[in-house]
Amino acid sequence: MDERVIVLVEDNANDEELMLRAFRKSNILNRVVVVRDGAEALDYFFSRGAYANRSASEVAQVVLLDLKLPKVDGLDVLRALRADERTRLIPIVVLTSSAEEQDMVRSYCLGANSYVRKPIDFTQFVEAVRQLGLYWLVINRAAPA
């Protein structure tokens, strides 16, 4: 059986911890795979480097992608995932602190399924994560792997 995981692409340790706390507080029980830069994200999705032996049964239910990443920018990660047949249909939510309209437009042009600004307030952050989890993990029907 496929293991449906949430892939969190986040380089900021504080934002990562907030996200994981928000998942727990919202009773989102899926396993979360955290990758901390764009190069590691690409290695994970394309099963190379440290992820060369990643199980094929591990399927991303949704990707939460920060834009401002070291090594490979989030928009380049998005571009690469959408360009490859193996990853083209994975739901990708850009989850960023960027308020730049051009980042939002570019994200959608490159195939993001959603664009969410990270709230500053923890209570609002938890509520945003709860709603994301409800939609992407319960309501939405993902394309078959």
C-alpha cells in the first residue's frame, strides 16, 4: 500500500517547527518528510543522492514549498517538478512569507496548485495549516500515482 506523505520544503528551522506543531495541533497524522533546500527536494523527488533508495511506495500527497531556498530556488524546484512526468501531477502548495505579486504570478504560471502566505500569528498559522490539511489531505482527490 502507498504511504501518503506530506513533503515540506523549508529551510527555516523555526518555520519548520511551527509547521510540525501546527500539524500536530490540527491532528494531521500523515508522516511529514522535511527537506531543507531546493537541491535536497529534487534529490528526494527524483530518488537520487541521499534518497537513491527511497521506497517507491512513498507517495507525496501534497508538497508545501517555500520559495526562498538555498542551493536551488523554490520556483526552480516547481519548474523541475512540473517538467517531469513522474512528478507533474503532485499537488504543490507554495507556502511562503513572500508578499510579492510577481512571486505569486510566477508560481501559478509554473503550475502551483495554490499560493498561501505564511501568517505571522501562531493561531492564524495553525488555522491555515488546519485548512490546508483538511482540503489537500481529506477533500481533494489526488491523481493516481
